[in-house]
Amino acid sequence: MHLEDALYKKAEIEEFLRTLADAHQSILFNDSDTADLDRVRRDIRICFNDLCLLNGIITSSNENGSIKRELARLESLGSKLSKLLDKRTVIEQKQRQWKALVEHKRDWTDFKKSDTLTLKANYHELLNFYVDKVGIEKTSLWDKESDHGELTEARAEFETKELLDRYSLLSLCQSEVDREITQLEAILATFKKDQSFITEERKRTKSRVNSIGSQFQEDLNAVNVSIDKILNKLGLSDEQAGRALRPALLALITRSKESTAVPTPKDIESRISAAQTLLKVQKDALKADVTQYKKDLNRSEHSRNLWDNALSKIQELERVSKVKISSGSDPSLSELMIPMDITITELSGILSEAKSDILTKCLENEKEVLVQARQQIGSRDISVPKHAVRAKSPSFLSGTSPPKTGLNRDFIPITSQMSFQSGNSTTNVGKLKKED
């Protein structure tokens, strides 16, 4: 059984036991059916026994012990949290190193000198010679309005050798410039092809660089999700910010101290710090409280045994009294009072050993009802007719609300109804469901 479940169940049984003690007192001192008293006595015994079982489960040293299981759970969660924090630290360190590598500016100066292209403009010298010989004012670079005069002069000089020389020179220049443009266009096409390749490769490489960076972040996110799950298991979920820790465990941590609500911080780093503190506090509290719960177990067993002993004394008194009343001869008052005195003395001895407030209350009530019956018997100097058992209650027990000692016409011996074994309660005060 989980520790929290065991603590809740223990609180339920203790509360039910207090209710039974009140019902026990009411039945003893009021006119109620004897069978109700038997059931309440049995249910009180069942509760004491269940407390023994629960305290035994809580303090058990085997793997099913509630405290041992809780300690193992906390150790496991603490170990997992520690490993996840170490893993997160490693990932964050690698992520920082990767970002530094990405942002690092590399020096490629040595590689810039490895490939140099030389361009030769061979037509420049011929073209300059042409312009100098013709004169710039007679070329298309000059004002175009003078072209008509030039054309007129050209027609006049059409047959001259000078014009043919100029045409030949320009043709050579045209050939040279066309050839060099073709060369440049080929170089430019190569550059553009290289540019396209470089652009595509850079895009692919950038994608891989970004993918590596994203993978670091994904790994970091996955670790944080796992950390968050552990924090949730410890009751430090982000959604529960501002709420208190689980009441049962908080009561365990602050046992015998004033309980204060522990708010859950929203920030994950604060939650991690709170979790580390909480784990230490819980483990220390559990280890320290093992001794206390073992004392609770001893007290529960002691209370159960005392209650069993008290009921056996009362049961014996009722048996002896029934035999005397049912016998063929009329019992004297002394024959009835002596066993009662013995039982009262025995109950006083048992009561002196009681350490439970509830047990003390129940024993005092059982003793008090016998004392009252003893006083009632002693105050009336009459004999008990042998037919009284079947006819009516003895005259010395008559009254508005006689104490229940089992000496009336509704008497049912406890031995016929009670077996001192743990079982489900039968009292109508409430039902106790036991589960593992």
C-alpha cells in the first residue's frame, strides 16, 4: 500500500474509532439492544486490529512496506532528476560550443590568391590609333549634327585609300572586341554557374547547420519535459502553482509541528530547487518517523490486546452470571456481586495500562456500567427467582435505563457472537472498507 493511501486510511479508521467510542458509551448507558453493544464492541476490536495492520504495513521492512516503498520512490525520483540535470548541463554546454563555432569568423585570405584571371583588351590600342588619326570630331562620339557634312566629305573621298584604311582598322577592332566579349561572356557564364552551385550548396549546408542547432534544442526540450514529469510526481506541477503539497505527506514532514502550506513555484528552475529541497526533507522525515510509527504499532497492538483482555473478563462475568441465574437454585446477591467485584478490579488493572485515549474512554465506560450495576444490586436486599431469566429482568436491575451488563431477558452471550478476528464492521455508525 502506498504511504499516502495508508496514512489516509489510518486517519479514516481513527476517526471511525472515535465515532464507535461515542456509540459504545451511548449504548452502554441507554436502553438499547444488547446485540448492538456486541456489534460495537466487536467493531472497536476490528478497528484496533486494523490500526495494527496498517502500522505494520507502514513500518514493514520488506519491499511492500509503505515507508520503504516511499523512500525507494523518492530515491528513484531523486536519482532520475539528478541524471536529467546532468544530461541537461552537458547538452547546454555542447549547445554553447556549437553556437560559438557557428558565429566564429574564419580567415580564408590564403585561398583568395589561388586563382587569378587576366583580361587583355587588344583592340584598345588599335581603336586609340583610329581616333587619333581621324580626329574625335569626325567620329560618332562628336555632335551628331555634323554627320551630314562628314558623309558628304566621305562620299567625296570614297575612292581614297585613307577611307579604306580606316574601314580596315575598324573591322579589326570589331573583330578583337567581339572576340574579347565572347571570352568575357564565357567567363561570366562560368561565374554564374559557380554562383548557382555555391548558392545551392550554401543553402544545403546552412540547413544542416540549423538542423544540428535544432537537435540540441530538441534534446534540451525533451530533458525539460522529463524533468517536468518528475516535478509533477513530487506535487510541484506548474498547473498547481500556489497550492499546498499533498496534505498527507505535508503532515508527515511537519509531524508534531505547525503545518504550513508550501506553494508550488511556476518557474521551472525554482521548482527544481524546491524539488531538491523537498526530496531531502521528505526522506529525512520518513527515516526519522520510522521509529515513531513503530511506537504507534506497539501502542496499537497493546490497545488491541488490552481490549481483548477486557472483553474476555466481561464475557466471563456474563457467562458466570448467566449460569448462576439459569441454575436450578436461586443465587444470592453475594454470588452475583463477588464476580462483579473481581471483574471491576481486573478492569481497573487493565485501565491502568491503557495508553490510548479512546481505549481509556471505552474501558472506563465498561467499568462504570459494572460499578453502577454493582451498586444497584447491593442497594436491594432481594433474591433472584430462577424463572427471572425467561420472565423479565431481575427486580434489582429494573429502571428507566439500566446499565448493560448482559443480565436481562435479552441477554445474548458474547461468546456466541464474537470471534476476535479482523473483519468488516457491522455497526450502523458507518462502514469501513479495507483495501490494499
